[in-house]
Amino acid sequence: MGFKKKNYLKVGDIKLPRPPHHATHIKIYCADKKCATVQIKDVDTLIGVEGKIQYLRFNMKTKKLVETFKDKYNWDGKEVVNYKFDI
């Protein structure tokens, strides 16, 4: 019998809400109308930048955007705020 998945994913020391199935990247939208896209495993590059993050799915062979997931989360530069992580 398996165990229940937690509602978060830990990448290094950073806890993120569990990404949707097939999500490969994170896009951050900053207050000054700029944005950046990084792979989920490289989320530590977003430390120090505030904004909203959203999960994306890219086709890794063609490098094209396949899907944008609807949920957005507030990112304060260190962690996701206003999200209840299981302990």
C-alpha cells in the first residue's frame, strides 16, 4: 500500500504547491509588467524576486508552450504565501 502525496513539492529548501501533472516550467509575473520562465527544478533562481507564479507545460522537443495552468500563487521572493502546506 502506497502513501498519500503531500500537497507540496520540495525543490532544494523551497516548498512549492504540487505542480499539475505534466507541468515542466514556472512563469513569474512581476509588478513592473516583466516576466520570466524557468524550469521547476531551477526555482531557486527566483529567490529575491516578488510576483505571482504560474505553472506551464512546454514540449521539450520543440520548445513550444503547450499548456498554461490556471492557478496563480503569490511569491514573496523566498516562498509561496497564503498557501496551506501539509505538515
